[in-house]
Amino acid sequence: MQLSKEDVIAKANSVCKGTLMETLNIEVIDYGSDFLTARMPVNSRVYQPDGVLHGGATAALAESVGSFAAHIFVDTNEYFVRGIEITANHLKSVTEGFIYAKATFLHKGRTTQLLDIKITDDHDHLISVCRLSTISLPKKK
């Protein structure tokens, strides 16, 4: 049975309890056949000492949304997904509001996946561009 868009979003958000995603208030907000979007508030909890968004928090958002996307598109009864490499180019500083991460697939293979993740702010300005490689490995039976 295919889950509805609302069910996929609710399921993704429900598994965040007690994790880094909950700590950073990362919330999945949209999903389609080839993308997943999440958002994270920008406030003092994710600042670097000089009062702007920390690049590590941005990378955590990117890896979270990319990993969620990879999980959605594999059979998680048979496989588990792990990130194997992430790159992030930070282009603009943010001090308030939300940032949004949209992960889209560049490659959706049986074993490896490559995702392009664009991070934007409330005004749709590009904040960071990230790439995430993931691997799907069989679960031990």
C-alpha cells in the first residue's frame, strides 16, 4: 500500500523524537516523487559565537533531509541507509527565521544514492548548496 503525502511527512517527523533532528527542531514539510523538503528555525540554539547560523547546523539539516529522502525511496524492511559523504558550500549568512532544505536525487541506485540539497531562507535566497552520498545496505536476517 502506498502511503499518502501526509502519512509520509507524519511518519518522518514522528521518528525524530529524542534525536538530533528534535534538538534542532528540524521538521519535514513537503514530499514528492523525487524530493523531500524540511525546515529548521534559525535562532541562538544554532548560532556560532558571532550570532549567525552555524555551518554545522546547516550541514546537519542537509544530511537529515537527504537521509530521510533516501530512506523513503528504499525498502526499509530489507535495507538500512547511511550517509557516506557530505559536502557543503555556505554562500550567505542568516540570523533569524527559517532555513529550508530541499533534497533531490541526482542518482537513485540500488546501492548508492547521490542527492543535491539546496538550503534557502524565508526569502528564497540561496544559503548553502550541499551534496550527500548515501549507501543502502541489506539488514542482517
